[in-house]
Amino acid sequence: MSFYERVAESYDDWSAHVTDDIDFYVDLALRADGPIVELAVGNGRVAIPVAKATGGRVIGTDSSPAMLEQARSRAAEAAADLDLRLSDMRDLELDEACGLIYCPGRSLLHVPTWAERRQIFERVAKSLKHGGMFAWNVLAFDHRVAAEIDGEEALRPAPHVNRLNVPENRIDMVLEDGATTSLWWATKNEWLGLIDVAGLELEDLYGDFSGSALDAASREYVFVARRP
Ligand SMILES: C[S@@+](CC[C@H](N)C(=O)[O-])C[C@H]1O[C@@H](n2cnc3c(N)ncnc32)[C@H](O)[C@@H]1O
């Protein structure tokens, strides 16, 4: 069983404290002109408030059936209009041009190679209206922090060990039964390169969700790009 199939039921509990990104994405959604899509929607943690705030439908894609099941029941409970689709973001295909595509929760770090990320960015660009926005946030990777958590045991969302793999550019979270999810880190210039090759333009880059400028203390890249 894959990592997210294993942790889907406890994801709500795990992520309950992660709230500082929600208003940021809701604000973008309220300004979006056209359909809204969340890539790697998980349990709908962000998509549900976005759908409620806009009063419209949010398309949410994810590669984990168990996470989508969580999103389905949470959306029903909240009476939020989510159109949930089982799909890998590398294969993104949408039949309508969108006003906003967004990817919170650092999910793009689950994509191993630059080529696969380029494929996603190109598909996103193709799926946006002219003037439409692509927003995402990812860890601003710090080797010092990663070295501190290397080998550390953590209990949530399920007991696991963090393993830093420097030559492979990633952190593995390994559950007790060996199920693993990996985060492949990327530099600011790699993200800017992806924006460039996809034909998007950088709209904003923040160091947190309150709109602070990126600086040496920032632990997050919060990107907004636009299709010209
Ligand atoms: C950390 S969770 C984030 C979920 C949600 N966006 C949030 O912010 O709470 C990462 C999600 O990415 C999904 N995921 C990982 N790789 C994916 C891929 N290649 N395509 C689609 N979803 C993927 C996982 O199934 C999981 O639901």
C-alpha cells in the first residue's frame, strides 16, 4: 500500500494545524476568472474553503484513491462543490480553460525529476486562460534543517522515520511497513526555470502566506505565475 493510502484516514488530524495557506489560496480564487483546479487535492483541506468562499465548483485531482475518498466525505459534510478526479498531475488534461490552477501543501515536491515537473508546468500553462494564474507553495529547502531531522522518528500522520538522501536530492518519509513518500527539493532558480520554459510569467514570489518578501529566513516559496 502506498504512503498516502496508509495515512489518508489520519491526514485530517495531521494537517489540522496547517491553516495559514488557506486565506492565501481563497483570495486568489476570489479573483480568478474561470474554472478553478487544485492539483493533488488531498482530503480537500484547501479546496473545501475555496469552494465555499467562491460559491462555485472546484476541480480537485489526486493520484490517491484513499485521499480522494477523504475529500469526498469531507466535502459532502461541508456541502462544498468539489469535482474530484483520480489523476496523476503529470498527466493533467482539462477540457476547459481555467482561471486558476493551484497546488498547495508542497505537493509538487513529490514529483521526482525536473522533466516531469516541466511536463506539469507545460500542461498547466496549456490549461489556463490567457491571464489565468498558477500558484503553488513548496519548501525553501535548508540543508541544516534537513540534517537535523535525518534519522528522526516522528509519530504523525503515522509513525515514520525521516531519511535525508543528499545525492538523490530528497527526503524520504518511511513508515514502519516500509511505505515511503519522498520530497525532491528544488531551488528558486529551478522553479523560475519551469515558469520560463512553460511560457508563463512570474507574478509574485513571497516568503510566506502573508505576502512577506522572500529572504534568508524564509522557509517557504510561495509562487504565483500568470499565463500572458
Ligand atoms: C501533502 S499532501 C497535500 C494535499 C493537499 N493539497 C493539502 O494541501 O492538504 C500531498 C498530496 O499529493 C498527492 N500526490 C502525490 N503525488 C501526486 C501526483 N503525481 N499526482 C497527483 N497527486 C499526487 C498525494 O496523494 C497527496 O494527497
